[in-house]
Amino acid sequence: MEKRNFFKEFGRGVKSYGLAFKMLFASRFAWFMVFPILAWLLFFLLGGWLVAWLGNPVEEWIRQGITDWVGHISWLQNAGGVVAFVFKLLLRIGYFLLFVSVGGYLVLIVLSPVFSWLSERTETALTGKDYPFRLGRFLREMLRGILIALRNTFFQLLVSFILMLVSFIPLVGLVSPFLLFLSSAYFYGFSFVDYTIERRYLQVRESVSYVNRNVGFVMGIGLPFAAALLLPWGQFLVCGFVSLASVMAATVGICEGERRELE
């Protein structure tokens, strides 16, 4: 099967968000928005605990080491406490910056079970086809979602590294950020689309083939999430909400495409 018109399919992917957001804010699906908040709280609290667990012993070690080093020099006796305090402060700031920088990448992995469930519920609402809960199938879909996310993250980092290297080439470097953004849209779109096409019993290799035939649609689905990652603050929480709409938009687009093919 040949690839479809890129721009037409791209528009179809973006257009799918209209119905997806409408459905997401309906009472039937709105409660799914609790999950990104819970994920954000989990990472924030767990990270704070890890920082304290690591920081307190190191802080005490720095304090004691500097105190022993300065000896009885009166004007330096408080140096250990000051340096230890600065270290702990920098550690917390570093964690916060890391959290807001890469937190969005964790969304696809942490919320994978939710995405699989949401995609099923969305398809049921669109087509009436019911998917009875089966623990084995649910666990298999969840594991596949995590593996696809890890796979796409690896390839995205690889592409990012290559683009970083070629960015030093005159003129090519000017378009590298744009290409990086497009590659992010592709890989994220792949992850969101796979939650629906997995229920068509496609193997990973077949999913890759499907995505490459419909690359415009896939990038249209991944574009809003990739754009949300560019936010300087609160990107983890925003990406959590956008990712719900992205999963629903992918399901909407695929179901509508299948319906048109049957007409």
C-alpha cells in the first residue's frame, strides 16, 4: 500500500483533536484527567524524598569536613554550615530543573496503562464495539505501550544526537531545531497511534509499517504533545492533559479512517 498524501493526512490528524477534546471534557471521560495530576504528585513527592534522602547525609558530610578543615579559625567556623546549605539548595534546584525538563518524557511510560484503557473506551464510544476487560490482554497492551514508548524514546534521542552533530554545519544548523521538533512529533504520534492499532493485532513491525504509510496523520497526532514539551514551566502536568487528548485523537482518526474505507 502506498503512502498517503502527507499534508492531507497531517490535517486529518490535527482535525481529530476537535472531537477528542470535546469527548475528553464530557462527563464520561473528564475523570481521566485525575491521572495526570496523580502522576505529577507522585513524581514530585517521590523526587523530593529522594533529594532529601541523598542530600541530608552529603550535607552533613560536607559540614563536618569543612569544620574539621578550618579548625579553630573563628571567622570560618560557620563555613561548613553555609556550604552545606548551598549544596542542598543547589541539589533541590537541580532536581526541579530536571523535573520540568524531562518530566514530559515520563508521561508516556507512567500513564501507559491509562492510555490503553482510555483508547478502548474512546473506540467503544465511537463505534459501539465493546472490549470486555481481560487482565491478560490489559497487561499485554500495557507492556507493549511501555516498550513502544521506550523504543521511540531511544530513536528520538538518537535522532536528536545526530541533529546536534550536523547543527555545526553552516545552513544545516538553521533547520536542525525544526527537524528536531518534527521528529519529536513523529515519535510521540507513533506512541499514541499504537494504542489503537495494537487492538488490530498488529505486530510491532507491522505497526511501524502502518505508521510510515500514514506518517502525515501520525505527525499531526504527535504535534500538540511535542509543542507542549516546549513550555518552560509546568510541562509535565500540561503534557499529561494533552497526552489524554492525543490518545483520543489517534483513536478518533483511525476509527473515522476505517469507517470511510468501508463506505
